[in-house]
Amino acid sequence: MTTITTLTKFIIDQQHEIPDASGDLTRILNDIGIASKFVHREVNKAGLADILGLEGTENVQGEQQKKLDVYANDQFISALKAGGQCAAIASEENEEVIILDNSISNKAKYVVAIDPLDGSSNIEVNVSIGTVFSIYKRKSEIGKPADESDLLQPGTDIVAAGYVIYGSSTMLVYTTGHGVNGFTLDPSVGLFILSHPNIRYPETGNIYSVNESNHIYFQESIKAYIQFCHEDDSNTGRPYITRYIGSMVADVHRNLLLGGIFLYPGTIKKPNGKLRLLYECKPMAYIAEQAGGKASDGSRRILEIHPDSIHQRSPFYMGPTKMVEKIEEFIRFF
Ligand code: P6P
């Protein structure tokens, strides 16, 4: 019988490899894993909302059913608050940083940046969606309430980052700086099981993922790169295959496993693009680098960009190093 490694066992085993680990990070990662199981359950019956009288109606306790992204946000905030290992949260769903100001959370060493349900507009068409998270050590004084500055750190200070993809199966993929590992949820027993150990980008790839309906608004350099992807050159595997789901976690996950570049460029109308630096780009950039790839804003390493505000946007290119370096070449040249 093959040995089964659960997420909990894996996190604890990894903790033993980290010299000054106290187990707090272990607990916070488990808190995130628990919340994602509740989100998995609700996402998987989303299609039945009307039939089951779920979303937008009252449930048996007379509570108003929430939109799934609000539900997901509530689940992660509640789990992190109850776990007591997190002092503050920056969430895509909340304008301001959530300071967990209580006697237990004020003593916590970590803060979390999260997009609780990215791509939630795809739910009604049954397209994969995801949660994206990253964990930082707070800089403010332990014992006192955390503050926004604890979330405005460069990505090089990330302690752990990952995503959950709610697709044909639910997978949690994360790194603590010792490689990237993927765990598939077995809903029959409610356990995340190690299914994708040591995920690495292929050396290069032949998939490019971009919303080409923005083509007329792209800078010339991006138009030239897309043309490069279309050219017929069997030596470099071109023309590349275009794959774009419009759900970042799903696009990133596919390209991570198969080899491909994900692009969300800035445009003439929106020079900083759409994706948020803190809770979308930086966690994914940490995953990319830990998987042997690269992530940039076209010229700067994403992890070295110091955010000025929690919801600021950034152009975003992520994939095998050679593919990201190629688009950076086009951007430099034009
Ligand atoms: P567009 C989903 O709304 C999202 O934030 C990401 O998950 C996805 O990559 C992007 O927006 C898609 O945006 O403009 O291509 O529809």
C-alpha cells in the first residue's frame, strides 16, 4: 500500500526542517486548509443554489445566504481569527486591513494577504476558481495590534504562499521556501493528500495565456510578443498554443504543470493592468520562483516591488524563466 502523506503531516514534517520553527506557521497553514474545505463544499454546490434555495435566500437558521466570495472571505477570516496565529489580514474583499485586535491575535507573529475567491464571476458557468494567500512575519511590535505597514512588505519577506484551486478536484498548492507541493482534497475523508510533490516548471513551454480581446489597447511591445507567439518556428515550439480561462488560479496552475507563460499586461487605458500586486501577483510570484520560474512586471522582479497600498495593481508576467525573459526582452526593445 503506497504511503499517504496528508497536508498536516507534511507541514509538521517540514516544520522540523526549519531551525527556529515554533509551530505557529504550521498552525496558520492548517487554519487556511480548514477554511478551504468549507469553501470547497459551498463552491461544489453553487450550481444548485437556485434549486436548493441557497444563495440570496434564507437558510434554515433564517440567515441570509451570502455570495460565495463573501462566504469565502468570512470563512478565511474566521479561521485565522480562531486560530490565533494571525495578527492582521489584507483581503481583496475588504477596503481596509483587518486588524485582529484581541489579546491572543496581538501576540501572533504573522499577517496574511488573501484573495479569498479569485475569479468568482466564473462560478455560474462552472469554471475553476481559486483562493490565493501569502503569509508574512509582522514587523510591528508583538503584543500590540498590528497595522497596515505589516502588509506592505516586499515579496522577498514572504514566509509562505499558495493557492487553492476549486476545479475538477480541489487542490492546495503551497511553498514555505522549500519547493512547491500540491495536495488534492479527498472529500470522502476531508483530507488534503500529497499528490504533486516538488512541482517544477518545465525548462520552457509552448502555452501563452493572455486576454487577446485587449489587443488594441496593448503597448507595441506586447503586440510584437503576441505576434512572436503566433510565428511558425518548430525549433522553438511555435506557434505557441493559446489557452486562457480568465480565472488566474486556473490559468497559472495549468501553465505551472504543463509549461506556459501567463500574461496580464498593462494597457494604454490601464497601464498597471488589472491584477493586484499584494494578494494576487506576489504570492504567485513566490510560487513561480520556488518552482524554478520567474515573475515580473515586465522589468522588475515582482517580489522586489514594495507595495504602497494594499489594493495597488501591477502588470504581471509569470512562467518558465526563459519565457518571462523573452517578453522582458520585447518590452526592453520597444
Ligand atoms: P479579464 C478574475 O476576475 C481575475 O481577477 C483573474 O482571476 C483573471 O486572470 C482576470 O481577472 C481575468 O481578467 O480582463 O481577462 O477578464
